[in-house]
Amino acid sequence: MSIEVRPATSTAENHSSATLHTYVGVKGESIRGLFPFYTMQKGPFSLVLSPLPKTGVPFLGPILLLDPNVKRRKRDKANKRFIDGWFERVQEEFSPSYIWITAPPEYRDIRPFTWQNFSNSTSFTYRIDL
């Protein structure tokens, strides 16, 4: 399966020492989620970042591609399965010392990260479409 990466993310990769990866969650023939992230080494530390800091990309993080009419329980279960799969793959392949993620505002359920013992902070309390 081929995934096209946006020019902004590949441009950031070209101007840094980081490597871009895209985790794709698939069920059957359909893509259920995308999680673009970067890996890099800083001295003895292995870093996983989404997005890269100081690149002008405010957030990247996970993107779930589910039917908007799916029931809440199914959505929660798919979200947990996707994040758990991503985290397991990242741990196996990169053994990161530090993970930093800024998810888009549309990604509202951060509980799977809390269950993986991430420190969570929210930088907004509500969102108004203008």
C-alpha cells in the first residue's frame, strides 16, 4: 500500500536530521488511521516527535479515518487499538527515550495516551469555527 506524504512534512525532513515515518492502521482493505511522526538521535537519546519542533507545523499526531456515524464504543475501541499498535511498533523499532506529540484539534480522545502513561496537557478549552 502506498501513502503519499504531504510536502510540508517531507520538507521538514529534508531540512533536519530527522526521518519521517507514517504508521498506517488498516482493517481489511480500508485505511483506518494515519500517524506521521519523525525519529531522530540527539546524543544518546532516541526521540519520536510529531511534529518536528520549530518547523511551523503546529500539529501532526494521529488521524483516525472512521465513519462519522459509527457508535461511540466502536470509535473508542478503534482509537485505543490504533494508538496501542502505534506505541508497540515505536517501542519495538526505535526504543525512544522521549516521545512528543501535538495532535490536531480534531483528535479529541487522548485517553489511550494517558493509559500508556504519557503526560498530557491541553492547550485549548474549546474550539470555535470562524
